Amino acid sequence: MKRILKYGFLLLSLVVFLTACQQGSGNRDQGDNDTAKPSAKEVVATSFINADFAKTIGGEHVNVHAIPTTGSDLKNYQPSDKDIQTIKEADLILYTGDDLETWMAEILSDLPEGKPVVVQTGADIKRLSDKDYYHSEIKDESYQSEDGSINVNVKSSQTVSIKGGGQKDPYIGTDPANAQVIASAIEKGLIEIDESNAETFKKNADTLRSELNRLGGEMKAAAEQSENKRMYVADTHTLRYLANAYNLNVYALDGKTSLEDFEKELDRVQPTTIFYLRDESKGQAEEIAAKHGAQALQFYDYLLAPADVSVLDLMEKNIENLKTGLF
């Protein structure tokens, strides 16, 4: 009798255990169904501005892969095998153009026709070059006051052409109007791969363009508050598109200006700020600034950026630095 009760108890325990397992399994399956979301589209973006705008416009409907990662040299980047595989598996590829991401051409030539969708976000933006870029050159007279300071009297200005070899400048994003064009190109690309969310993409893109327009107005106001509109940049980047948009006079270490001539100009004019763009130029900018009694401030070009910021954040910083640093 005891043996029967023992086996009966074991059998009952086994039934209870199996029932519990079945219910638990059923509950997990239901939970997975409740939390499941439609598959997001895979987007590869080859600069910070492209990646940030894709996230802003695409929202939860996209997974954005930035190639290269923060801190890499965009123009001279050498993609890894993993990068190439990520690009080939994407639904959408966003890159500025063949003049900037020169390494993309070979990768794109190996892609099957029609997939991924490829968008050059800067295709509709006219490239400026040394030959067709104009600015207002200030004609001034400077004299030394009794206290030793240099005073600059602007006498006249004339529009002149910058001489050079006519190299096209691919760094288009520093003009907020160009940033709006980039946003529109990304919006169209997202709609092409996911038409079901077109209204969401359009709404997000409209909001982004509105913010870019606002910041463009603030940047213009910052430029106009400066009497001479001069900007001294201890970097190879001439900020050509920014200068063209707001009629700025950018004096940069761009390969045509020697460090000696650059410092002679600083001695003559004594600006309060020396700008730089890339982190690798920061040390030189700070050294030059300290030597000439100035401060070094960064101007971001939106191609590469620190973590946890947006293009709009960096534009806000650029506006504040222009207010402080334009001479």
C-alpha cells in the first residue's frame, strides 16, 4: 500500500511539473509576440551628418551604421572587411559623394543592381573651388596706439577671386542651407526603401529642416555682428561654404599660406580667437593662440564628431563660437 502511495505521489508530481512547464512556455511565447516590432531597415551612413540625419528622420524604423566610426579620417579611410560586408547587407547606403568618400566607388561597383539603394546626399549641391569662390577682401590701415594695441580702420572692400588650382571642395556641410539639401536627400532615400512610413519620414524631415533654417538665421546674425567678418583658422580646412554663405574672410593654413605668413597676419591684426576644426589640429591652434594672446575655439564641420551629440548641437556650439571669435 505504501509502495502504491509512493508511486502515486511521484506520478502526481510529474504531472504538475509538466503542466507548469507547458504553461510557462506558453507565457513566454505570448510575451515575445507582444513585444515584437516590425523589422527596421538597415542604413549605412559614411559621415556624421549623414548618420545623424538618418537617425533623426528614420527614428525607430532604421538601424543606422556609421562607417567610419567617430574619429576616423573620412576622405582617406580604409574600410575593413566587416565594413564592406555591412555595406553590402544594407537596405540603404548614404554617402556624400565620390569627391569625399573616394573609397566607396570600388565597393559600390561590386554591389548587385537595385540593392542596396544608394543615395549621394550631396549630389544636388554645387561644389565650390578655388577658382569660383569669391569673398570680400578688406582693405585696411592699421596703426599702433600708445598702449601698444593694434587698431584696424577699414577703408574699403572689394570682391576678389581666390587664386588656386580649381580643386573642388567636398566639405559642403558647413553651410546650413546645404545641410537642408542633405536632409531632403536622406528623406527621399528612406521613403524609397520604406514607403509605408513615408509620412513619418516627411514629418521628421520637415522638423529637422525647420531647425536647420532657424540655426542658419542665427549663424547669419552672428556673422553680421562682426565688423570685419574675419576668421583665422589654424587648420587646412578653409570653410569655403560657410564663408561663401555669410561673406566671411577666412584666413587659414590651407597649404597656400605658410605658418610664417599666418603668424605675421596675427601679429598685424591681433585677433582674439584662433579657430581649428579637427582634433589633430587642436594642439597647433592652442600653441599659436597662446603665442599671440588669443584663445583657441573649435568649429565643427559635421563630418566627424564627439559621441552623444547631434548636428544641431554642434551648430549651436558653432554659432556661439562665431559670436565670440569673429574679428
